[in-house]
Amino acid sequence: MSIGSYGEDLAERFLINKGYKILERNFRCRLGEIDIIAMDGTVLVFIEVKTRRNQKFGLPCEAITSEKFRHLKKAATYYAMVSSMETYDMRIDVIEILIKGGKHYLHHLENAQR
């Protein structure tokens, strides 16, 4: 299992424990990819998960460029449209996971902006 898939599994369990309902994982379209799509109550949430083994290249969330964020927004809008969910309140979250010494540290950034 890749570190990315492992991180997405951790993030999914974390979200479920917080009461989120997972709708889809690894949604892909020509506009981009969304790691996790979930409902937080009545809010449609698009979650980008970044996992790292160390901070050699910075924090995991620092790997999300402005261009990546633009693609994420476009893919989220497209998903809402094709799923007939465009009237829902929506937000984009980031979950960053750092794995060190067999332990993981997870940070959930709600309503992330770039």
C-alpha cells in the first residue's frame, strides 16, 4: 500500500469517527482528482489528503499549490453539478498527516483557502 493510500485510509477513519458520511474516494474527472468526498451534516465537503514521512520538504499541506487548489475547486464544482448537489453548501478541507516512528499525526484544516 502506498503512503498516499495509507493516509487516505487514516483520514477516512478520522472523518467517520467525527460523524462524516463518506460519499466517494478518489473521484477523478478531466478537471482533477478529489481524494475524499463526504457530508458533514448538510455540507458537502471535498477533502484533499496529504501524507508525508518527514518534513524534509515542508509540512504536508504545503504541497498543495495554488494551481492544485484551483483544479480541486473546479473538480468539486463539477462533482456537485453531475451529482445534482450544486444547491448544497460546500467547502474544501485539507487533512495533513505526518508519519514518524510508527505513529501518525493528523491535522484537519476545515474550509481551507489558497
